[in-house]
Amino acid sequence: MKKNVTIFNINYKFPFTLFLFCLLLSSYVYSRSSGVSGYTLKSGTAGCSCHGASVSSVSVTISGPSTLKAGETGSYTATITGGSGTGVGADIAASKGNLANTDGNLKLLNGELTHTSARSFSGGRYTFNFSYTAPASAGVQTLYATGVSSKQQWNFAPNFSVNVQSPVSGGIKDNGQPVDNYSLQQNYPNPFNPVTKISYSLPKQSSVKLIIYNSIGQEITTLVNGLQPAGNYSVNFDGSGLSSGIYFYSIEAKSENGNEVFKSIKKMALLK
């Protein structure tokens, strides 16, 4: 009698445990088919590893404006090509700023954009359209994407850099108090992570360019580019989309007739 009870308990528990396992598994699979987040290069993950290894036959690209003003919104497209064209999905992320759905095939999930359901395409190409609103601080931001095709094939998109520029005014401070000389101050804090403030002074109205360069002299972004009245200015630079290293910032001021009246370069360090 005792033996029969034991057998009954085992038979009872096993189907119940199996039922729970299948329920969890179906929930897991369903969540994947209706979108994912945290699977781009921003997260440093293995991508859509649940779909197998990445393949070069699947191409994922991001297109759209490479320059935005702080707070400005631009329209972008993530394009997936290759594979059989079934089970198409995407995960789109940004280093900083806000992403938004502009078609019916994407939704926000944990601050990232992902497919609402697995899609299919004809002609070997599928596009997801979305918008990106730049943060309030000037700097370089990065858009990331991972695309899935044929359910088992995926790849990363090359990182897409967006140069976020400050509004032309740059932000006058000190209530417009008189300025005697042109100057460019050392950024503060320095080293910084990821935001620092760059200040400069103009004794008279000037056409100003304030540009960030990497350690080998390549231009990263233009923070200020326009005519500004005399005054003391400051602009925040956001290096969220950049790697640690040495960077330079350069200011060039020209008079109203186009003659260069001031130029200065300083070094700063980004430590993450």
C-alpha cells in the first residue's frame, strides 16, 4: 500500500513539473517572437545568440542624419537584407537620447526599439523606421542595431555615430558682463565621464567654431558653429558614444569681415 502511494506521488508530481516547465518555455519563446532588448553592441552581449551564430549573409545597416542639434529629432531606418525573409526582427538602441516608433512594426522595450512580432519580407529586404531625439548636451552619440532573418541567422549593424551640436548661442553666462580678451578655458571636470563643460570668452561679436578631435586629429563633432555676440560662453560635451582616451578641442573665432582673430587648442581625457 505504501509503495502504491509513492508511485502515485511520483506520477502526480512529474506531469505537474513538466507542465510548469512547458509553460515557462512557451512564455520564453513567445517573448522572443514579440521582441527583445539588450542584444545590441551597446550591451556587449553575444547578440541574438538564442538564434545561433551570426552570419555574414545577413546585413544590417542604419541610415539617417549624422548630425543633429541638441534636442532635435531625426528620422532613421534600420535595414535588414539576406536570409530567407522569414522570422525577421530587430533590436535598436542608443547610447543616449530617446528612440520612438514611427511605423507599426516597432515598440519600445526597456528604452530600446524592437519588433512587435516576427516579420517577413520579399525581395530580400526589410526596413524598420524610427526616430531618434538627441540629448540636450552636445557630443557624439551612437545608434546600435541587431537584426534577425530566417529565424536562425542574425548580425550586428555597424555602429552609427550622430554628432550632436549645441545650439548656436552656446549659452551666455555672467549676465553679459564685459569681456576684455578672447580665451578658451580648460574643460571641467578633466578627466571626465561622460560629460564635461567647455567655456570660452569673446570680447566682441565673432563667428565661432568649437570642434572636438580625437588623438590622431580626426574631427569628431562640431559643438558650436555660428555668429555670437560678445560674452562668456559654456557648452557641455557628452562623450557617451566615445571610448576612453585623449581628445582635443579647438576654438576658432573670426571677425565680421572673415579675418581670424583667435584660435586655441586644449587637451582633455575621457576615462570610463
